[in-house]
Amino acid sequence: MSGNSTLFLLMLLLGLAALGLFDRSRQRATQFRLRAVLGEDSPQRGLREVLQELGQRLPGSSDDKLRGLLLQAGYLQNGAAALFTALRALGTMLAVALVLLLKGFSPGALLLALAAGWIAARLFPIFLKLRAEARNRILRSELPPVVDMLLMVLQCGVSIDQSLRHVAGMLERSAPVTGAVLARYVADVDGGMPYDQAFERLGRRLGSDEGHDLANLIRQALLQGGEIMGPLERLGTEVAEKRLAAARAQIGRKSIYLTMVMLGFFMPVLLVTLAGPAVCTIMDTLTIVKHELHQKGAKR
């Protein structure tokens, strides 16, 4: 009876928390609608703002490592760390509540709920790391043509800043991920951000080592002067070679997988084809010997 009452109290607390979150979201949505009528802001971000406020009060939202991982994964919005922290906390609480609701309140169910909460909490950073690795692969594949386009524009006598603006407008379809990062750089510069900080943010948003090298190279040439064509060509060659090496390594892994598939599917068929006639002959011979022995035993 005490277990049922504790479970009921837990579900009541979760319901009150969800009700408070919903009420806060509705208030925020009303405020944004009022701002939209007055022409001040968009009404589409009520729940997101509530989650960001919740995440800012939780530990871990100010972790620099988490922010860097979010940038590498492509979550470039302000407050992404707080939003991720809030979603992770809510997902953990939901996993614990579901296990307790299904299994009841007992020591075994409590341990199972804690394990489910720990797994749910671990799934969020794992998903984030997988997303960051996938985005880094896309960026590495997009950087060689981006560097080539930047070189072609610079060879026409255009300044570095104008070259970046021009290339950012050309990458919407050919390199959408890199184009979005360059577009944010252009927005930062147009918003009054110093070039030094804008290039630092550009390197963090690109994520990979090649992206940091590209941002540092352009920043040094733009702020301190110096020749950029030669280093940029060498960087493009290095990025292309790394991309080719990665493609060769991937082909090598695919060859191993293909060999394993061939062994798994073709070898049994080949063994049956080669050994089948011999096995049939042996079985026929044993049948004949058995029949002859049976006839001899009958004659005796």
C-alpha cells in the first residue's frame, strides 16, 4: 500500500511539473503573439524559451566542452547548451517515470528505473557525438571545392572579405553545410562583430582541424597582411589528399565487409556444390553394403 501511495505521489509531482511547464509555455506564447502584433518579435518560440530557462538553472549548461560539441554537431543557435541540458534532464525523468509506472515501486523496479535513467542520460551525448562525426565528414568533403572556389575568386583580384561573401552566396546547393557557416560569418561581420572574433567563431563552427586552419589562414592574411594564394593552395591540396586517403580507407573497410558477406553467403553454397555428389555417393554405397549384409544374414 505504501508503494502504491509513493508511486501515486511521484506521478502527481510529475503531472504538476508538466502542468507548470505547459502554463509557462502558454504565457510565453501569449507574450510572443503580443510582440508579433506590435511588430517586435516572432510568436514561434514559447516552449523553446521555457526549456532554455530550465536548462540554464541545471548544472552542465555552461560546460565549454558541451558547447563545442554542439557547434561541431551543427547546433549553432544561442542557448543550444541550455536547451540540450533541459531535454536531457526531461528525457531522464521520463525514462525513470515510465519504468516505475510499468513495474511498480519496489527495490528491483527502483534499480531498473535508475538504470533506465542512466541509459537515457547517456544516449543524448552519444547521439550528439554521432551527429558531430557525421557533420565533420560532410564538412571535410565540402572543403576542397570551397577552397578551389575561393582561390578562383581571389585570382580575379577581389578582396578577401568580398571573396568570402561571394563564395558564401554560391554554396547554397553545392556545399550547404559550409555555406550556412559562411553565411553566419557574414551575418556576424554585418552585425558589427570584429573580424578577429568572427573568424574565431567561424573556425569553431567548422569544427574540423582543416576548418580551423582555413579560418586562421584567412584571419592572418586579412588582419596582418601577407600572401594568401600559396598557403591557400597548399591547404586545398592537403585537404584533398586527406579526403582521398579517407576514401581509400573507407574502400578498404568496405572490401573487408564484402569479403565477409561473400564468405557467409557463398561458401555454404560452394561447399554443398562440391561435397554434395561425394556425400550422395558415400550414402548410396553405405546403403548397398547394408542391404548386402542384411541379405547374407538372412541366408544364414
